[in-house]
Amino acid sequence: MGAPVTRSTCAYCGVGCGVLLSPDGQGGLSVKGDPAHPANFGRLCSKGTQLGETVGMEDRLLQPMLQGAPVGWDAAMATLAEKFRAAIRDHGPDSVALYVSGQLLTEDYYIANKLMKGFIGSANIDTNSRLCMASSVAGHKRAFGTDTVPGTYEDLEQADLVVLTGSNLAWCHPVLYQRLIAAKKARPQMRVVVIDPRRTATCDIADLHLAVKPGGDVALFNGLLAQIHEQGAADAAYLSRIEGYDAAVCAASTTDLTATGLDAADLRAFYDLWVRTEKVVTVYSQGVNQSSSGSDKVNAILNCHLATGRIGRPGMGPFSVTGQPNAMGGREVGGLANMLACHMDLENADHRNAVRSFWDAPTIADRAGLKAVDLFRAVGEGRIKALWILHTNPAVSMPDADAVRDAIGACDFVAVSDITGATDTARLADLLLPATGWAEKSGTVTNSDRTISRQRALLPAPGEARPDWWQICELGRRLGWSRAFDFDGPAEIFREYAALSGIAGGFGLDFDISGLAGLTDAAYDALEPIRWPVTDGRQGGRFFGDGRFFTPSGKGRMLPLHQRGPAVEVSETFPFRLNTGRIRDQWHTMTRTARSARLSAHLPEPFLEIHPEDAAARGIAPADLVEVTSPTGRAILRALLTDRVQPGEVFAPMHWTGETAPSARIDTLVAAVVDPVSGQPESKAAVAQVARWQGGFYAFAVASDRFTPDAAYWAQAKTGQGWRAEIADHHCPEDWGRYLCGMFDCAEDEMQVVTDPARGSYRAAVIRDGRLQAAFFAAPEPVAVMRDYLAGLPGTEAPTALSGRAGADRPDPGPVLCSCFGIGVNTILTAIESDGLMSVEAIGAALGAGTNCGSCRPELADLLARVAPPARAEAAE
């Protein structure tokens, strides 16, 4: 009999994939896609596939820590309660705050908002979801009256035209991308348009790529609305249910389309295709939301769908894809500082009174609290006296991250709940609270198309880790509200939350899952994925196809919008437009994904994409280190010369932290500029200067154990055999041996050294018990060694390690391209040449690369195109 299987959901993006989990017999997990889950039907991306690698005990926080010393839970919670109680007593309820996360389960999120808004009486609770989808929330509410996602995933497959704007779906939502690829293959007449300043992996399936100028989205969609009007494509019958059409068209008609940066032929092609295709879905994500005009960008998209009535019907509508596994659940419980639970309105007295009565709360917040950027600004100014951060790393992820880090460090009292104490934020905390992590906690999450799924516990809680809902309830009880927070588990919390949603339904709002309020514990445990609303009269479906909205008039609203560029202009001092975002195999600040050697192998070092023309003008060669500066900070990154970015634009990923690459905390470069409606930061359009960074030495190192280099630049990644790092500093150490012993703790070990004074190179191998413990290679320029080969040597005898190159009997696989199966570039190149492979499909058949999540398929095609003769390159397309 095989190991028991637990159905759960993935820990990463908002696609909400189902997973099948079973113990691997060694304290870890076997993870497979759930064929029965409606989000993924068994598919998983590289991150989901490697979830089993991320559940180890490395760096786990296993007991409460107060001022660096272990304490029991009673003392920890007594301290937390006393600090909150004292701040509220002396400075009022707005002197305390919670900053939470889309990593929380819905039940945790609900309890946190109940405590802050209904009992403490402040709305100073915001979430890292503010950084990814607040503009979508604001746009939805302005157009629809509520934060409603109208459509479903099936619409992407049923559409005749899918527009992906500000969304690198191939890397950020890979399973949806695979569903789209399959739909396009089944119906070749389907068209895909990608709107993105960069040429991303998603462009692999694009029939048209529009490299819009950063910030030009409102102009682009205003131009589309003007064409809808001029070509008579507006739906007159549907417009009887819409307000503001004439004003929106008037504003759109005066838009200067040069702000898009696109030529007239591409604009005409896009507009004609959109106008003449009824079944069109417009998918948007962070490239739209993360802007000082993000809400207007969202409404510019919604305007076009409302004008044509292409919404709420199969294969048509606007579709926001969210970044976190439970960003939607957070929106539903009122997780943002300006919302109430169940899509009720914080500034609506009837809604407030109904929620307060339902909770039997002593008070309720009557105005919006501080949104994320303002919240940390208040922390820095001393207005927030006690701060509790749950499952997020704002010292890295917030804009102007250095200022946020300093604010947290100076706050009177900071508590952090997390699975690890090894984050930039956790290291600033007065009180650390060990939390249960994915596969250890139980509750629900909601994905991007409103499907509620169970996340189930399979592994035991390690050490003294406790669920988030328990920690929050315990604070509520210790602050004097025992009855309101007397829950015995997530099922009981869910029932209360579902019952409250019935009140929202009574107000005529969209979010109503009161049909689930009577679930028994057993029924909750067995709950299948289900799309809301869930009432006696309705389950799931789409919204707004019938022209009924949730505004006071019952009509949808179109807005007159005007193009606004990024808030901060480029200048002679800062001539580049800096775009930030994700990479394929990493997640947020890598607290989880950095534990996986396979995920760390694809792109193990922070980088800056820069156009070759810009690099040449600054004397920057491939693989040089570059210093990137902005008005708020600086970073050192590895230069990646590519025409994927336009001249004058650069791109850097946002994942690296003080734990993995201290000089590459990219959000230090992003100004704390926000959308005035949503409060979402402008993370896609910072300004920057780029210059070559000259080091005194450059090094590469591998080791069995984790190590911390003493250098101006270092970037570390996990390997299958230990750790690897790129290192550079301004000056060579006076004593290399002492330097290495400080880094590798190797004073008692044998050291083999090879030096070349003429070339200035230094190589050393640390041997322990006859096996390689560490190897170090330094030179005045970036060292030329086989990095991926060397990364596999620690723990082996490796007699020729100092050569830095693989012998003929042990070929170097090269950098990992397919993370699902750990297949390197050199392995693929060898197979292409030796087997005469002519297509991505042939590579998959021969090696397996690209056959699981498919996220590497665009890179496989690029590889074929670079090394193959014309006939083979054509076959790859």
C-alpha cells in the first residue's frame, strides 16, 4: 500500500493549483499536481514541482524569541499583549498596526481584521497584497461597485483573442500559460497579443508584441476606446446599463498616442484585431497595477470591455491575475486598510454597524487605516508604537526599502511571526513568534478566479510553532475579548466568516458564501474546490453579463481618463527607466524557494538586463558587475546584455535579500511613490543610473556548508552539494589564507593552494577527512571556471578541483535551463548536436526538458535558434 495522499493547494501564485501530497519517508514530501483540481488539472510549474524540497528544518524558527533569547509562549504573548495594551492606552488605537500577507490563510486573515478593526478599533492593518493588486481592487470598485473578478479561467481557453498586458504569464503564472498554449494549439485561429515594454518568455506565443513605453497603458487603451466608438463597435443595448460612456469617449478621443511609444501600424493592427473580435479576454497583472496611475490603467481596460459588453460571458472580459496564493482571500475578508470584511465598505455606516453588531464588537474603525507605504512612513515617524508583521519581509519588499528597514529597526516594539528568523525583517524584531508553514497548517485560500480551495496540514508543526489564527486569537483573548476569539480551529472561524458574508449578500453585494456557513468540521475537512458565490440560489458563474452591477444605481461606470506618465521623470543624472519583477523559479524574497537547489540553479545571481547599445556607451561588457543608483538607494548587479529590453530601459528581479545578496536589494532603488487612489507603489518605473563597477578581485566559491563572504558584493545560492557564491571586493585581502579561514571556518583543515602572481590569481581547496569541503577561485577579472561542475564537487574527493574544469570523464552539464528535471544547457546542446534535434518537442522527447511545466520552452527555442542552422531554427518556431 502506498503512502496516504493529502489533497491541498500550492503555496505560491494566485493560480491556486491543486497538489497531491504524500510523505516521502524521510521527513519530506512527494508533490504532484492534482488532476481533479479545476485550476491546474494536474499541471504544476517548476516552483510547485519542487515544493517538497522546501519543507526542511533549515533556518526554521522553532520557539518564541524575545530580544534574542528563547521564551515560552505564555511570556511571548504576555509581552505582545502588554506592548499593544500600553500603546493603545497611552497613544490611542491608531498607534498600533498589523502588516500581514497573502501567505496567510483566509481564516487567519479574517481573525486579524476582526481583531484590529472591530475590537482594537483601528484600520491600521494592511497587507503585502497592497504591493501587487490594490490598483485592481480600486479599478473594480470604481467600475463595478465591488471588487469583483467577472470571469473564470475557462474564459482564457474560450476566447478568440487573449490580450496579456503587464503580465509575464509564462514565468509568473506558468500553469495558466500552459492552459493558454494548449487552447491555442487546439484552436490555431486564436490570437494572442502581449503588451509589455520587455520581450519576455510570454512573447513566445504572441501573434503581436507591443513594446509599450513604460506608463503608456492609459494612452493605449484610451486609443482603443476611441476606435471602438469610431468603428461603431459599442454595444448600444449594454450601454443602457452603463454610466459615463460619453465622458470616457471624449477623454479618450483627445489622447496623444505618441505616449504609447508604438508606431501607427502596430496600433492599427491591435485596435482592429480587438474591435473585430467579440470573444476577447484582457489579462493584466503587475505591469498594470504597480504604477502611480495603476487604478486609471485598470479602468482604461475595463472601459473597453464595458463599452462593448464583452464582459461576464464565456470567452470575454477583463481578468486580473493575482500574485500570491491568498491575495484574493485577503481581499474578501477586508485585508486592506480601506476595506471591511466580505466586500463591505468601511466608510458605509450601515455596513459598519452590521459588522459591529455581528461581531458584538465594542467599537469599529470608521475610517481607512494607513496603507502600506504610509504605514511604514508612520512607523519611521514614531506614530506607530507597536507593530506586528506576519509572514512578509517588508525590509526588502517595500519601496525605499532602506528607509523601511530603518523605520522597523527604530520602532518602539516590533513582533514578527514567520517560519524563520533568518530574514531581513525578522532580524529587526524584538519578539519572534514561530509560525506553522505550508503543509503544516490548515485552512482555505481563494485563487484568481474566485475558487475557494482547502490547504491542508500533512506535516506536524515543528518545535513550538503555532498556527497564525491561534496567535491572533491569543492576543485578542489577552487584550480582554475572550469570547470573541474563543475559536478551536479554522473550521469554526470559517463558519463565522461564511455567516457574515450572508449579511453582505443581504446588502446586495457580490461576495456571499453563506451556503457554506453550516459546514460541519468533517464537511469542512472534505471541502472540494468551489467558486463563489455560494448561496441557496447561486453557485459560481460569471458576473455582469446581465448588466447588473453593485453601484448605488445598479449600473456599471466608465471613467474619463487622461494619460499620466510615471511620477518621477528620467533625467541626465538618472537617465534609465528601471523595471522590476520576478524570475521564473524564485518567489518573493526567496524565504521558501531558496531552500531548493534546483530552483536556485536556473538564475543563481541577481542581474540587470541592459540593452547592448547602452552597455557599450558605458563600457559595460557581458558579465561585468554594474552599480545601479537611484535617488533612494544603490545596488550592485551582474550585467546581462540583451535586446529584450529597449534602449534607455533596464530590468532587475526583486528576489534577493540581505540573506542572499546584500548589495542586490532592488527595492532600495524604488521610490515610495504611490497611486493616489489605490496606494499601490510604482515598482515598474523607477529612475536609475548605471555604471560599471570595478572590483579589486572577483571570486567564485563552493562549499559544503553555508558561508558568509566578507566583500562588497556577494550572491549566494544553494546547490545539491552545499552552497555556491559569486564574490567581489574593492581590494584583495592581505592574507588570503586568513580571509578564507574566516569565511569557511577551516583553520583545522588541510588547504591546497595554487597561485599565479603574474596573473594575480589565487585558488584554494579546503580538504576535510579526504573530501572537498570548499573551493575558492579569485582573479583580477571575473574568473573563468566551470561553475555548475564545481557546484557538484563539495563532499567528494575531487582531486582535480583546483583546475576549475571538468575532466573528459565528467562532462559539465552547464547552467540549469529546465528546473523541473535539473537539465543543464550543455546537456541540451550536446543532445541537439549529437542527435540532430530540430525542435523543442524533439528536445523534450529526448531529454524531458520542457515537458512538465513548460516554462523553459521559450528558452529552449532561443537556444535552438542560436546554435542551429536556419532550417532547424524555423522548425523550433
